[in-house]
Amino acid sequence: MLKIAYHPIFKHNLPLGHRFPMSKYELLHQQLLLEGTCSEENFFVPGPLNDEHVFAVHTSEYVASLRNLTLDKKAIRKIGFPLSTKLVEREECITQGTIEGCKYALQHGIAMNIAGGTHHAYTDRGEAFCLFNDQAVGAKYLLAKGKAKKILMVDLDVHQGNGTAEIFQNDPDVFTFSMHGGKNYPFKKEVSDLDIGLDDGTEDEQYLSKIKEILPELIETEKPDFIFYLSGVDILATDKLGRLGCTLEGCKERDRFVLQTCKDLGIPVQVSMGGGYSPDIKIIIEAHANTFRMAQEIYF
């Protein structure tokens, strides 16, 4: 069965007019149930987060400043959300959802988080709506517990996974691959093991040919026994923060190819949703829902 991390806390109250589409988590949950792609059985509520796993990635000083709400104003501005105890609880719940998702992926081949993909969080700071790096914490968990020996991070959000690149810059057990808008945020990029910067306006054909060329070769070379997939839908032409030119169908085909590749090769995959900022919330929900539809179709 497909297992998906979800908790109502994922929809966090933000100031009126905030540009982050926080309602998408609740709406996506409702949509998947309404159309019958998922039942309530598919969803699980993450338990409490173990500090051991967080501190394997993030410094104790940074985590303490979040929990004690003592982060300075400049650091809070870089994160982009007003800091509160409820926000920190939300981020911990998302991160634990990814850890538990790793366990389900080992059992069923795949597991998903309706949120997550917080790849802009560094070891000692957060930025761009990211506090804890959920997939980095999941990767460190798997390695520490001996559940994986070589991990491949496949980051297909439109923005480079700069935090993930920094966290694993000296870790030979984790290969970081990010394919993103080359001229988009972050404007000062970190160095992943493999970075593919796409031109503004890149459309389906070029985008898909790139990923179909790169991913199988990367898997063949690196031989991962676990994959993390960040399936951002901000590659869409409609996305106000994206700058690429992909369609809904192109985005869906991307997900189909990545997941089918993992399934065919028998490599467990944990999927986190990442970004999506189209002005029409219905487009965001449809694009994210396609990822879950593909997972159900391919695996179950």
C-alpha cells in the first residue's frame, strides 16, 4: 500500500496575502480522497521527531534557536515565515514524516510526504520557506541505521537544492543531483555532485530528454540502494516563481519516468512534494495530485 505522511498541522496559518500557498496541503489531501486515488488508510500521522536524527544534520545551536524562538530577525526574514512554536512543530512533523516514509519505502518500494522537500535548509540555518531539511535528515537516518549504503538525491524542484548540496558536500555516501532553473533563486548556488542549470523557458521536450538521458546513467554509475525524489511542480510555465515552460502533462511524464525507473530497478524511493506557486491553486493541486496518481498506477 502507498503510505503518505499527512497531518492537519501541515496547513499553517500565515499573514493575509503571504505568497506561500499553504492551503495546498489540506486541499491535496481532500482531492486525493475525493477522486479515489487514495483512502484514509493511505495516510499516516508522523510521530514525535527524535533529536538524534535532527542533530545528525542540523547544529544543536540552530535547532535550539528555532525551538526557543531566539533566531535573529535577519535569519527569520531569510526563512520567510513568521517564527512561532507552532511553525517549528509543523516542520518537525514534516521531517518525521519523511523519516517514517523511508521505512515504508523499504517495505513497499515507495512512500510519500504530502509536504517536505525543504532543500534550502542548511546545517546551521534555514531559508526560503525551509527550516529543517527533511530529506537530508531521512538520508542520514538510513545511513546511520545501516538501512542504506549509497543514496541518490534527485532534486527536480525548479530551485537548486542549495542546502542539500551544502549538507552532503563531503559525504561520499550521498550523491546530490539537482536539475533547476539556471538563472533562478538561489542566485549564489552551492555545488551539488551534479548540477544541471536549465535556460529560462525550457519546455517539455528539452526538459524530459535531459532527465531521461541523465537519470539512468547516474543510477548505473552511482549504484544507489535508496533514492530521494523531490518532485517540485514549480517547473510549470504558469508558476510565478519558476521561469521554466513545462506543461501539466510534461510534469506528469517527468514523475512517471522517475518513479517507473525506480520501480524497474527495484530501488526504494521516498518522495517529498517541494514547491509549486502557480497563481491558480487548482493547477498546483492537479500537478501535485499527478505525482500521487503516478505512484499508485506504477506501484500498486
